[in-house]
Amino acid sequence: MTKILFIGVCYCLSIVNCKHNQSSKTTNKSNITLVETDSKEVTKNSIKKENKEVKTDTIIPVQSLAKKVDKPSNKIVGDNSNILNYLPKSYSTKGDIDYTQNLQKAFNENQNIVMPNFPIAVNYNGISIPSNRTIEFQSKSSLIVLPNSKDKYQALLLSNVNNVSITNPNLIGDRNNHIGTSGEWGMGINILSSSNVKIINPTINNFWGDGIYIGRIVNQKSFCNDIVVSGGILDNNRRNGISIISGKDVTVENITIKNTNGTNPQAGIDLEPNLNDEFLYNINLNNVKTINNKIDGIKLVFYKLTNNNNVLININNHNDNGSQFPITLVGVDNLNSNTFSGKVNYTNSNWYNANANIRVQRKLSPKLKLNISQTTINGKLYNKSIK
């Protein structure tokens, strides 16, 4: 009987030592140190207690720790912009830091762009928009041009591109803080030699030059075609609200242009080719309001055109209030060399607080037909045809 009891005790001790060794290996991995006890004092309860202590040493996965200490994001709730990742981690939402390079990279790499829902600043280079782009400004989005001394700049440049749509652009120029005193070509949107462009509901204010410029690249024959500017307000730009220098199939509609002042021509819309091979064909101005522009509501300048040009301009439902001249036509100096042909149709328009009727400067080409109908000037109906 004593022999059997001795064998049983030895067996139990061997089990305890085995489990104790296993526990030691486990606890070493957990950086836990257990004090060895006398083998004679080891009981089943102490074994259970020791195993329980090892079990309760829970190891938290690294991934879980990362989530707990993750730095809070400064992304604005409801901001649907897909280009925030291009900005620095601690980006400013005040429009006071130059993010031109960040935005340019985003525009180059994404066809569909949603602007951040806060003001963002660019330098005088602005953002060059590639072809096949759709750009949307959110309700609090705006693009601010930082103060500079340049004669020429732009917030957005479209040069020799096609298939671009920009919705709700809110652009703010540096007019009030411009450092230089020369030049007149600081543009909100500069469109050169491009096609199939839509500018929807723009808000463009305080630019050193024009709100929107539509022309062509210098020393190139290509010109703008299929351009639409629809809706919006252009306010307090220094030279013109919109300049159309060369274009075919250009539509400006349902827009208000006001308080243009600072440097000539100071017009709401100025159609004025720079060279004799440029075009003003199928230009349509519909439902345009011009208010308190310093000189002209709408100005049509033809003196650079030659015999090779065929003009077609349609102006319908133009409402002017407070511009010095609601509409001005500038002809040519030499009718022998500048007898371009074409039509200007001006219909269904109203002028309020007008200081004068239609103003004509220089001589109009005998081949140009000017038709004015159903136009009310200070309450009096005015119809006139000049051929």
C-alpha cells in the first residue's frame, strides 16, 4: 500500500512540473515572471489559479491599438470632395495657403473632380484644366487667387482642350489686394482655343481683368467653338465681365453682370477681336442682365475685322440698368479695306435709367445689317434697322 502511494505522489509531481514548465514558456513570451514554489506545496487549486492568471493576460492586437490612437481627421462633415487626399494632412480650410501644386496634381489624375467644401487658395498660375474633365464646386467651395503683382494671371485656365464642364465655380480675384499697378489681364476663367466647354452658374468677383475671357492662343489659328456660359453672377471685375475675342457657336445666357469698373473698356460683355483673322460667328447672348457697369452694358467692336469675316451676333432679352451706354457698336476707320459682312440682331430688350440710345463709334460696314426690334428705352419702344 505504501509503495502504491509513493508511486502516485511521484506521478502527480511529474504532472505539476510539466505544466509549470509550459506555463513558464508561455509567460516568458508575455513578459510575466512567476515565482517558483516548493513542489511539496503545489496543489490542484494553485495549479488552477496559476493557469487562470496566465489566461487573463490578454494580448491586444496591434491593429486594435492603432484604431484607438488614430489621429482625428479635420475633414468637414458632408464634404464630398475626392481630392482631399492630395492636400497636406493638416490642411487649412481658410483659403490662406497656396495649394496650387496639390490641386494641379488632383486635376491631372482625376476626370471627375469635386472641389473641397471650403475656400482654397492658388497662386497667379492658377489651375490648368486638361480635356475631358467634369468639375463641381460644392456649396462652400471657392477658389481664391492670392495677392500678386502680375499683369496676367488666371484662377482656371482652359488652353487647347475639349469636353470640359465646370458647375458652380466660385472664384475670387485679388483686385482688392493686388500688389502691382500695371496690366489688365487677371482672369477668372481663361478659355483659349478650346471646344465643348460649359460653365454653369459661375460666381466670379474682383478680378484684375475679366471674369471670363474667351479667345485663342497667341500665334495659333485655332479658335474657341461650342462654348456655353449659363447662369451666375459676375461682379466688380476691373476690365470686363466677359470678353469674347474669337469664337464660333458661343452662348451666354441667364446671367447677371454688374459693377464692372477700373480700366477700359469697363463693359459687362465686350465682343472685340484682336486680329483681322478672328471670328465672331453665331454668338448668342440670351437673357443677359447688365447692371451699373461703368461704361457699356454690351460692346461690339469690329474695327479689326476684314473682308474675310462674316459676323453673326444675336442678342435677345438684354436688360440693362444704370450702365452709361446699354449697347455700343464700334465700326471701322477705312471702309475700303474693312467691309466685313454679317448681321447683328438685337431684340426684346429693356433699358432702364439709360443715359443714351444706341451708341455708334466710327463707321459701320455697309455689308453689316443691324436690326433692332421690340426694345424699350426708358419706357419708350424703339425699333430701328441699319443696313
